[in-house]
Amino acid sequence: MVTDPGLRHWRDPVTDIGHLADVAGRVRASVETVIDGKGEAITTALVVLLAEGHLLIEDVPGVGKTMLAKALARSIDARVRRIQFTPDLLPSDVTGVSVYNQGTRDFEFRPGPVFANIVVGDEINRAEPKAQSALLECMEEHQVTVDGITYRLESPFMVIATQNPVEMEGTRALPEAQRDRFTARISMGYPSPAAEMAMLDSHGRANPLAGVSPVTDAAEVARLISLVRTVHVSPEVRQYIVDLVGGTRTHPDVALGASPRAALHLIRSARARAALEERAFVLPDDVQAMAIPVLAHRLLAHPEILLSGEPATDICTRVLADILDRVPLVRPGGARPPRHGR
């Protein structure tokens, strides 16, 4: 029996949550046939997918960023398009262009690669800012405006972008507005010796993506996203999220803190993580688990702190770890519903 007044209106959709976990498990297993030893990165990717967000994968070349994006895309029977971001890429190469039709003597719109369910943007920080900005409206509003006409994008819609560190040749830092639209950022890191040995054996003989087949489809993912939106978040957990985000705006090492959009992305990600854990309610643990992937890439460190030589990514991660230690961890009062299957 639920005794917490804040949960009286909530009803545990046991069957639906169990189905979501089952589908997510199949997608995870499919991706793990290609990406070995990166369970945390795969979990975050699934969380972002179910939160109807966008994922930024940042790391040095050759560690499997694009492979992860492709494996996730191939595991879902949906429209998938890839954009190779290069310095000469134009906005129309992303969104589409109106072309004059000699037969009809009128202009007709030819959709660009963003008209898909999953868009894989490879090396996004090698393109000029004008081309990068073509994704701003797509990612935030799920629509494209060309020549004054607005076109809706399909649902679900997810951008999975890869980028190399800004220290690499030919790269440029993403603008703050662009980074803020990515729900989470992850790093792949180098594989363990055992995983690298297995990769040499399996990937050296054939293309590992050739064996990846869809285990779900776009319609099913859209239904699961709708289910995630119903996951309950108590007022105490909402306040905890506000306190965490507010802490980034007052920290002495931060010049630009997290935006209100960041708070929305954090609560959506916490809901998705709770659903993956087969719970229809969010715990502070879910918020803590997603705080660094969701918030770190949005922060801008003070220039004086950057002079120390510490990488900006490490500074922002350290700041968030400090905030997580300082902000009191709230626990919703009253009894909680039992976890499904326990």
C-alpha cells in the first residue's frame, strides 16, 4: 500500500515497465556484440534514447565513437541517416534545399539527412559554425524551417554526434548553444587489454556491424518514450535537481552554469534511468548517476582556473563531484512502492 501522499495518484505500470526493460536489454545485447567492455557508455546511450534526447560522444580518434553510434542505430528498425561534418559542409546539406522543378515550374523541397529517426553526425566539431547551427532548431523543436516553410521531423528523433577533443588538429569548440542541446556527453576511453584482444580477433576478420540486426522498431521506441514520461518524480527529487543545477551557477570555479534546459534534460534522463532499473518512480540515486553526463559539458570554467593547465572537461567533472557532495541528498518520505520483480 502506498502511504506517501505525493504518490497517491501514481500507479505502478508493472507490465509496461517490465516490457521496456526487456526491449532495452535486447538493444543493449545487440550493441554489445560490437562494443565490448563499455557498459556504462551503452547505458547512458539507452537513457538518452528513452529520454528523447541527443547524445554527444567525445574522445580521441579510433576508440569506437562512430561504431557505438552505428550499432545503436542498426539495432532499431528506423530511418537512419549519417552526416559527415567537414569544413565545407553547408546548412542546406543538413536540412535540405528547395529546388526548381522544370516540369511543374515550381520549387519543391528536397529533405536533407536530418529527416530521419536517428541522425549520426560524425566529427561534428570539424564543421563551420554555420553548418553546426543547422541542427539547433532540429534538436530543440523537432522541426526544420527552410525558405519560410516549417517541416516537422519524424518521431522519435535522436542526434548521435561524435567529436574529437578540441586539442586535435582541425577541430573547433562547439558553441554553448549547441552543447546545451545535447542531453548527455560521454567518453569511450581505451578498451581493457582483454577487450582489445577480443576486438582484434572478431573485428579483424569481418565488419562487426554486418551481424547487427534490428531488435525493435521506431514505433516501439516512441511508445517507450511516452511511457518514460509517466515515471513519477516526487517534489523532493525535483527540488534536489533544482539545487544541483543552481549549485553550478554559484560555484566559484564556474563562469557559466547549467541552464533551465539542463534541469529539464536531467529530470528526463533520471526518469529514463529509473525505467531501465524497472522502477516507475525516480530516486535521488538516478539523478546522481546522470548528473555528470548531463551537466558537465554545459559548464564553462573560469578563465583563471583554465590557466592552471587542468583540462576543461576535468574541471567541470570535478566541480560537479564537489556539488554532489555538498548538496544534501533528499529522500522522499513515506513508504515506496516495491521494485518490480523484487
